[in-house]
Amino acid sequence: MPSSFDPPTVAALLDGNPAGVAVLDANLRYTYVNPALERLNGLRAGAHIGHTFSEVLPELRGQAAVLRGVLRDGEPREQTISGRTWAASSAEPRFWRATYHRLETGGSVCGLMVIVVEISDIARQRAELEEARGHVALLSTAAVRIGTTLDMDTTCRELAEFVVPAFADVAAVDVFPPEVGHPVRRAEPGVLRLRRAALRGEGPLDEQVQRFGHPGEYVDFAADSAVTRCLAENEPVLDDWKDHQRGRSAFTSERIIASQALGLREALVVPLTARGRQIGSLSLVRAEGSSAFTDQDVVVARELAGRAAVDLDHARRYDREHSIALELQGSLLAEPRGPHPHVEIATRYLPAERGVLVGGDWFDVVPLRDGRHLKAMGDVMGHGVEAAVAMSHYRSLLRLLAGDDLPPHLILEQLDEMVERSGLDRAATCLLAVVDRFGGVCEVASAGHLPPVFIDPGEAGARIVPVESGPPLGTGFGGYRTTSVPCGPGTVLFMYTDGLVERRGEDIDVSVGRLASLTLPRTGTLEDLLDQVLDRFGGDAEDDIAVLASRIREGPPVLRRPDAT
């Protein structure tokens, strides 16, 4: 049996079909036979399962070559065949119309579906055959059309677009509010509030149904609505609007009357449930002129919703972790206060695209004695909540050590030891710079981080200063060195994480080298510089980007305190 069709689902779909239906594996062995085919072949299902087509029907073994052809090229075949089966009948050969379809899952061929009807019944059963074939095709293609990303709203939109118009004239996907993020206002007692994640209508209906709640809006459902009843019972609910029921709440009645005015007559609501947890509901609506929902439609809708719910659960879990990490990182990367009136600071943090987990990029500015200040730029290995938490740990330890007024390489030495002793299993790169605005010098030390860039006022290009780099923090190896770099008034120190320059298929030295083209006029602001940097280098980034620019404002010399060292 192909992995995308479990036996209970196939049985629910096909056991009641009047046409004979069989599923064969890639070796032409029977894996499923419905009751109608049992009667046609004169054998119970157990006599089919595990046996090949030729073993079960030796008089029709010539069809095996046709079946292998369908497996090979994927082209359906429709054959008129005659012969005898094990069923009690006259001595005269019987005639059937057989259709063969190749089944695929995950891009691999997994078998065939055989649909057989006797010639005398073919006219009556053609519509039922087409319906069964359509349902099988719908479920077969759902896996490749729904859940192509880890974005919740995209997955909901794919689900709505998939079922319209193939299965419904209008589809709505409503989900429970997210657990993380901005709180949602409370609904009135007895009212269920869901977020409309997707809404799709066929043709003109697409615009007309928007009155019921645009995607992104919150929609309230009364206690007697089909959506509320569906989620309360965790079962499909079929709601026929042709004969509007009296006694419903005015809230529900108004919505039904508005739907009737658009020609919508019937709704089938199925729960979206994965791993025992409800995510929301899928509402399928059919209009006048469309066939009513059948029992088989309910089975198909439930199976389709169950598969989509697994994709939605993956997206919901990812969205939750991404939101937590992003909020944590955003709170920790709040704009740092300037360490001194004579020092300018500008920072930016640019998260990676939605399909990538937030990383552990961080920066900080710590005022020191005698008008000096320490600037840090770091990048914790990995992504997600763990990386954001580790980033907070690194930042807290660094602030603690900065108070000891040590040179940068000794701060890194102690930070490396403290992290290694703490057992934190997240290494990090880090670049530290202590700027002395009186001495006109910047002391820099690196723990596996990319080199700093210095932009002198009035110069045509920037200086990329090679700094001796030690191992990343958290390894316990130590071995850091401090490099002194001239840095007078007006000189801009620019620090960054690898998301700004790292590009697939390009040497990192080439990428960093492009930063030498950065310039900033004397009258330019640090915000102008960061705009320039992100416009030129941040457009195709695949990872988070953190950047920091600082400079000492030019002005009259200020005397250092006599006891300063």
C-alpha cells in the first residue's frame, strides 16, 4: 500500500463504490480490493492481497503487460477487456471497461490503481467513477501543494487555494490566536474568536466573500455556529443553509442570511487537528448549482484537513519559536545609550528572511572610566531560542567583566574561561574595541570574529584592519591579543556580523574586501552610513545582520584627569 494512503482512508473512500477498485504495488501485487471487485472476480479480498494480477486472474494475464506500461511511463490506460473470472456466470466471456492509473508518493512510483466496471453498467457508473478518481487525485496531490514553507499564513493560503474550485466554491481557514506576540482582545462570553488566516472564493465570489473577514482579521463565531460546534466536538459539521433554521442566535442568523444572498447554500466545516491539539478549522462552502456534499465528501475533507493540519502544526511550532527568539533578541538589542555626549553610536539589526530561524547576533556599548568606552559585536553559533538565550548570557558576562577596566584581550580571556566553566554549549565569535577619545587610539581584540573597518573623515576609502584573531569564546583555549589602531576625532569604527558579507560560493576575504569602498563625508551621519551599508550589502543576505558604527565628535581638546592611566 502506498505510504500516502493508509488502509482505513482507502476503505472509507472506496469500499462503497459500485465500481470494482484495486490498488497494486510496483510488483503488481494486490494491496487493496473493494467489495465490488470481490464480486466481479469471485474471490474474497484475502485471496487477492499479496498475490500478483496474473496469479489471481490467469485468463487476463495479458493485461499485466499493459499494467507494466503504465508503471513505466505514467500514462493512464483505458481498456475494454473480456474473459472469465472466478465469479459464477454463464460460459460466455464477460466484458469490462478497465482504467489503470499510476500512483506516486514523494516523487517515487509506488503502484497502480485499477478501476473496473462491466460494460452493461458503464453508463450508470461513469459519474461515480469520475468522482472516485477525482477524490484520489485530490488527496494524492495535496502533499506537494500544501506546506511548501514553514510560514503559517502561507500554508493556510495554500490549503484554501487547493480546495477551490476543485472541492468547494468558497474556503476559509480560521486558526486560534498565536501563543506568543501581541495579546488578542477578549471575546464576549459564549463567543469563539479565531484569526482568519485564509479566504478564497471561486471567480466573483472571491471579492464578495471578503465581507466575512479579510485574512489577518479576527472573526467572532457564535456558540451555535458550525465552526464553534465543529471545534467543540472535534468532528465535521454539515450546515445546510437552504432552509434557514429558526431559533439560532441573531449573530449566526445574520451571517447565514448574508451567505444565502451570495447564492451559498451549504457549508462543511472540518477541524484542523494534529497531535491531539486543535489548530483551527477549514470551512468548505458550496453555492447554488454545485452538488451537495456527500458522505464520501466528508471523508475526503476530513482526510485532507488531517494532512494539512500536520503541515500547519509544523508551521505553528516554528512560528512560536521564531517569535520567542525574535522578541528576546529584540529586547536585548534595544538601542544602546551613548556612553558620552562626545561619542556618537548607531546600530541596526536586520533579521533573516522568514524561512530562517533567528540567530544569535548581538552588540553592546559599555561606558568606561576616563571618557573611554567599550564596544562589542558578537555572533552565537546556531539559531533559535537557544541561541538567543546564549546571546543574553554572553552579554551579561561581558558587562560584568567590563567593570574591571581590563584591556580587550584579557576581557576575552576571562569571558572564555567563564563560559567554558558554566557549561554553556554555544560557542560565539566576538570583537571587542575600547576607544580612548583622549588618546586617539582604539584597542581591538578578536575571538574568531571578522575584522573591524575604520573610516577616516575626508578619505576616499576605508581601512580594514587585520586583527590577530583567537579561537571563538566558549572553547576554553584562550590566546587572544590586543591590537592598537589610530582612531582620532571623526574616525568611524564600523563593526558587523558575518550575515552582512557572507555569500554562498564566494570567498569571505573577497566579501569583506568590498567594505573598503565605504565612505562618509564629514557632514554625513552614522545613520546615513548604515543605510548605505544595508542597501549595498544586505539585500541578498541569508543570515541575520547586526551592524554598529561609532565615532568621536570633533571638537576642542579636553584635558584628561590627572590621575587617569
